[in-house]
Amino acid sequence: MKVENFKLYKPYGFLSQFLNNQTKRKNKKLLGELHEFPPGSMAIGRLDEDSEGLLFITTSGNISEEVRSKKVEKEYYVQVDGSIDPQAIERLKDGVEISVNGQKYLTLPCRAYLLKTPPALPVRLKKVRDDRHGLSSWISITLVEGKFRQIRKMTAVVGYPTLRLVRVRIGQETIEGFSPGEVREVSEFLLDI
């Protein structure tokens, strides 16, 4: 069976799922609305409905397993509420305790730093609050794991809730030059760093 791979810029408001007989979601936007993907397609490493950015789709379970492994970095640009301080960024780097499935979990050490200027990202359809409602900061966080809503939980633990979350890189693949909702077929994913 031919393996088919796609990379896409998942827009805000979409679930990282495909419609099947068991999944009927009222008033929810699913990935199949963006492109006619082949049967057996699966999203690799989901982004929640409120998150945006780079998402891989494949028909290969082996490729999915490789991308989700701890060998492949995933980088996110995160807009947080408030002017984040260096101590909070250091805590993120060292790993923080979050809840995963009702259990305490210590996140793995990661790379995190303050972005000196807001990234040049497409405007989100649902407006993120503006500076009249208080300052916000942009940070970059690079992980090799991906627990459910992990980054949102991490920033909340250090006192800076996430306002906007965009995955900008998986391995060497980026969303540079992509528009929200855009889908491109690729022969393979560039994963080595």
C-alpha cells in the first residue's frame, strides 16, 4: 500500500480528527474539511481545538510512531498572559509538575526562551485579547514529548496562562510560507535535527 504524507497549517478552531462512523461531532470542524485525505489517514501528534500550526498527516503507523518519539523536537510559539520573568522561563526549562490523567507528572527538561518581538504569524480569526487588557509576552518552547495540553499546563504552573499556542516546527519541517488551512503533500518528513 502506498504511503501518503501531508503537512498542514491547522487553523484555530479545528479538531485534529477525521470523521468516522463512531465520531460525530456537532458544530465541530474536522481536518477532512481542509482537504480530501486518503482513507486510513491519521494526524500525528494532535493539536487541540484552540491551538494552531504545523500538523503532519500520514497513512503510515510507522511514520506516526517515529514522529511522536522523543527523538523528534517540536517547537511552539506561545503567547502568555503577562510579562514573563526569567525565573519562570528557567522553571519551564528545568521541567515542572503538571497533571496528566489525574496523576502528577514532571515534564522533561526543554528549551525555552523569550522572543524579543512578537512572531510574524497570520492573524487568528478569533481575536486574542490586546494589550489594553494587560501585557502579554511571546516565548518559544521546544519539547520532545507531548502530553495532553502540556504547554498550556506548563505555562499556567509558572503563573503565565497561555493565550495563543502555535506549533511552528517538527524536526526540520516548519510552517514558514504556509497559511492557516493550507495542505501540502510531501514525499517524506524531514525529521533529523
